[in-house]
Amino acid sequence: MIRVEIGKNEQNQRLDKFLRKYLENAPLSYIYKAIRKDVKVNGKRCKEDTVLTLGDEVTLYMQDEDLRKFQRKQRTSRAKRQFKVAYEDDNIIAVEKPFGLLTHGDSTEKKNHLANQVTDYLIEKGDYNPRLEKTFTPAPVNRLDRNTTGLVLFGKTNGALQNLNQMIRDKDKISKYYMTIVSGQLKKELHLRDKMVKDRSLNKVTVLPMDQEGRDMETVVRPLAHSAKYTLVEVEIITGRTHQIRAHLAQAGHPVIGDVKYGDRKVNHIVRERFNLNTQLLHAYKLSFSNCSGELAYLNELVITAELPEDFMRIKKQIFEQY
């Protein structure tokens, strides 16, 4: 029999969600069978949608060997820190992701990714102790592609993480701005609204008209400076879809320079020869907070920025000397 007391980072979540985290390696069938037969909350049988509160006691009638088998194993080594801290307080941390680093791990890289690096940083600071947490790990609320640089926002507590995720869904509380250089002259602001579908086998999206089936995609593009062949733009994403900026700008006739997947081959050849640029030039440079309430109300009017990487600055200066 195992007893678990619900702490501040486990409260306000459903019983099944808590158990899926606590027994991370257990099959879903095992989780829901256990809820029916082998789990009690405060000594009583409960349904899977029961919301846990601070101080609740969850009792699991299972063998210690099953617990060890199903729980996530703690990492013993640390990931090398590659990010910069742009902003941090007791609840949130915004970091600058460098080029080439994954936001989350995948099949090719399970250890050295941004999420692990930030977690290790918080452990070293004493802001997070994995030995005291039953299920919670600091996590990002936005994701950048491996070769996109810039700001990634993390919740340092479960309450902050839940609030940030809701703020992202509300779309009017956290505004996300990117800077990039596109092909062609763009002299007027674009407000792009379309649908998108993703081909998972190719990891590529297709932009479709609004009257087609698919997920909504909305992007605002503002020109900042232009030369004869290129335009420096600020891009605000209203929705956060896979490859949204790259696909949307390509569909609009102004692909991101260097973008192998969605860009213009001739343009990419030129920028590769002229600027030694072999991938998309895209930087998440600003987060702006508004209409915040509750625990994170103090974030109202906060603006977090990240400086452009050296390569971006070099290319921008070569193309737009006056900017």
C-alpha cells in the first residue's frame, strides 16, 4: 500500500491525470483499472474525473516493485546549459533558446534539450527539487523549431504552468512576436487567415483557404525595412501552429530566407552563397503580457525581449545598412 499526499504542485487536477504522471510508464488500461479497484482518495473510491485538492491522501494498493517499474526514473546526469535567462520570477522563467537545440526531447535526443536544461538550472538554484515532487516538472508553454532561436516561456510551479497554458489558449493575454527576413519587397502589413493540415510523415503543413477543412491559422506580418530584394518583418502569431510562420509567409509569396522546407530554392541558393545561411532565419524576440488575472495578474504590461543572434545581426546589417 502506497500513500501520497497531494501538494501544491499536484492540486487542482483530475485523479486520472495525476496518476498518469505519477505512474508515467504504466499503460492507460492499468491506470483506469487501478482507479476502479486499487485507488482511494481520503479512504474512499473515486471516479477518474475527481479533482484533487491540497492535502488529499491518495492511496494505491499496489506492490512496491510495480511502483518502481511504472514510475519515471530520475536522471543522474545534468544537461549542459546553453540558454540565456531573459526574465525570471518565483512563478515563471523565459529563456533564450539557441540555434540547433530542441525545445523538448525526441527519438534522436532524449537528454540534452532545452526542457532538461532549464529543469537542471532550477534544481541548481534550489527552485525545484525533484525528490520532493510527485508528478510536477517545470515545462514550456510554447515550442520553437530546432533551428528557430529566441524566447521560450516556462512555468516553475504547476499553478503557474496551468495559468500560462490557459493564457496561451485565450490568445489575448500573451502576444508572441518574431523577427525574420523574407524574400521580396513587402510594404504593407499583412493579416493572414487560413486553414492548415499537417502531414506527419513529412513533418510539413499545407495552407488551405478558410472554406476548407483544417485548423485555423492566423498571422500578422509588419514590414520594418526593405531593400530591393528582401524585407525585414515583425511577425505576430495569433494562433500557434506547427511551422505557422514559415508556411504562411511562403503561401503569401514572401518565404523566409534560408527556409529549406517552405522557401524558394533560388533565393536560398543566393543567401547561402552570400551570407553562409543554410537554414531559416527566424527569431522569437518578444513576449508581451496583457489582461492577466489571478495569480499572474502582476505580469500585466510586462514585455520580455531577446536580442537577435550574431548571425541574424550580421545578415540584417549587410542587407539593411540603414536600419
